[in-house]
Amino acid sequence: MDTYYQGRGDITKDHRALVSGFVKATKLADSLLGIRFLGRTRPSSPAVVTPTPAASRAS
């Protein structure tokens, strides 16, 4: 599942909902695979690439 945010308002709104909700008392553990800058002539939009763990399925 990819997440696309456009602008600071989108990021702030979604993260505020997460932090005040079900991830309130959790710790974030993540790793960074890379950062790509999007754009042909003047790359100005960073795209952060992180691994996404596979969701476990109940048998």
C-alpha cells in the first residue's frame, strides 16, 4: 500500500490522527532504503523509500 501526501497539511492531518489514535502508546521502528528526488530538470520533491513488512495472515 502506498501513501501519497501533497503538502504539509495532508501530512499533518493524517499523522495527527495516527498519533492521537491507535499508535498513541507505541514506538516507531523503521529503516530507510533511500531517498529519491523527483523531477527532471530541478529535482525538488523528495520521495522516501522504506521497506513495508508483509502483513501476517491468520491461518
